[in-house]
Amino acid sequence: MTYVKAPERGDTEPGIHVLLIGVSDYFHLPGGRPRNQFVHGSSFQPLDAPDFSCKAIGEWLDRGGLAHPTLPIKSIEMLGSSISMQGVKIDVPTFANVHAAINRWVALGDASPENLLFFYFCGHGIQRGVGSHSLLCADFGAHPNNPFAHAIDYENFERGMRASGARQQVFLLDACRSAVPDVTDNFFGAGDPVVTRRPPQDMTEVSQAVIWATSSGSEAWARGRKKSIFAEAFIKAFEGGAAQKDILSPMIFAGPDSLKKAMVAWIAANGEVAQEPQFTQPVGQSFPLHEFTDVSVPVFVRCRPSHETINAQFSCWKDNVALRRGHAKRPQNFWRIDLPEGVYTFKAKLDGNVSEQPGLVYPPLHPVFFDV
């Protein structure tokens, strides 16, 4: 086992228990270490983003990036293909290691109904059909006649978790949701659910929130040797994009639904890929994940047509005072700043002409367009 933050022995106070799994190296698939190559695995592309993504989210959590209104983070366990944290080599995410880590995580959650369980998986995923997904561990394909022996049957894992003692659960699934006919046309099964508890008839006290990195049938993306686009958008959302006001208190918070909206806006505004995270609430009600003390809203400024953006000089004003100046840099082709919620005036200077545009900046994101 490899804990970034180890649970304290004998601690029964409620808190958040985190399990992060990043699978970059698939032993039997293209790009992995050559161990008995799986003959039906040629459709899979090599990955490197899962390690970067897992480490980025783990470090962000460890330094206090998530500020739950009442619960502290009690434990963070991580598995990764080639990750070191705090000088310690992280355990490799083989199915055996993932199975053991999930059981430890479930046991920690069972200690109190007030616990919150947080699960993140980044790696290859397969969609067998609507509502049927497999999350592939590092040794997927080890058994040529039963490759799914080293995969998680996600939907049944999720169902089994509804009997957990922890009443609030978050699942972040940073994986493709596309079919792989070369595999699914040749093999039955979706994997091992790991947790097969039968949920109680009355689940009014259990709440599960699920955020997929992409829409059903689509792929998830990453830049080379960087964290995934989903992981980047997730962390950025907690800077202010996911903020919403609580109607019952003065709290400004992020819940899984507002988090998803902020991530969708962030990815769309960056304009790199056609990837849209999806949110589901399988059981229960919404719940807060993070309380904001400062809200910083991402602002994207560009010209239409977009190729003129690189030639413009932009500025942001409040109460007739210039706050920021800048211009778009390739390859982004937009100017991005972060601002507290409020009313601002944006200006664009292009070919000696100055255009102005006032706007109310508020979450999840504020786009500004100057027509040329």
C-alpha cells in the first residue's frame, strides 16, 4: 500500500478518504512493457497522462486544495504506473493491487456514516453499451482467454458501493467511453466489480455523485506528457468556476453538479477538443464538496474571427481604472485572466481602433468576444 496521507490508527472522527488510480503503462497493450502482447489489443493507444493526472490531483489534495465545509481529508492512497510521491515509489495498479486498495478504502469509509469517499480513475476504459463500462488495470490482457479478469466492472462496483457505511461518495472517471470492437466482439464480461454488497432497500441516506470525463461513446484526451484535460479542468474549477451560492446559508460552495458545469465551460473555452464531461447522481441528493473563501472567475477574451485575436491588445478595466493588460499568445489564440465576480469593461485595440465591451463576470466562466 502507498499512502500520500496515511490514516491515523484509531481515528474514528469522520472525514474524507481518497483513492487515486492512474494507469499509464499497460503490460500487454501497445506502448507498454512487452509482456505477452495481447493479440486483440491493437486498437489501444499508449498513455502517459494518467500518471501526471493522478500525481497532480494527489498533490493538490495534499496541499489543501479541497476545502470541504466540515470534513478534513483523512487519507489519500495512490496507485500509479511510474509515480514517486514524497520520495516513495507508488504501487503499480495491477488488478491485485487495485482490488486490495479498494478494500482498504471501503473499510475506512465504513468507520462512520458521515465519511465521504472520493474515487478517481485515469486510464483505459471500454464502453460495452449504454450503462456498461470497464476500467482496465495495468495487467489487462494477461489472460488471453479472459482479459477482463484484470478490469473493474464499473457499474456493478458503483452499485455495490451503495451499501458502504460512508453515505457520500464521489467517483471521477477520467477514461474513454468508446467501444473497442476487437475486444468486446471476442469476449464476454465487463470485469470484476470488486464490491458486490447488496444495497439496502431504503437508500435515502446514501448519495453518489459521478462525473465522467466525456460523453457516452466518446474519447477523453490529454496533451503529451501532461495531466489530462479533465484533470486540469477539475483543479481549475475549484479556483472559482464551480462556485454557487447556498440558498440556506451564506456559504459559497462547489457541489458535483456545479463542478461539472465549470469543467464543461473550461474545456469548451480552451477550444482544444470536443470533450464534454457528464454528471450523474445515481442515488441520493446533491451535497457540497468545497467551500470558497475567494472566488476567481476565469475570463476568456478573443476576437471574431479568431485568427485576428493574435493581433489585438486587450485590457480589463473597473471603475475607469485599468487592472490588467495583455494579448493572446499562440497557440491558445485567446487572452485568459482570472477576476473576482463583478462588473468590468474589456477593451481591444486592433489596427489603431479601440472597442469596448462591458460585462458582468460570474461563475462558471465569462467569455468576451470582439467582432472585427
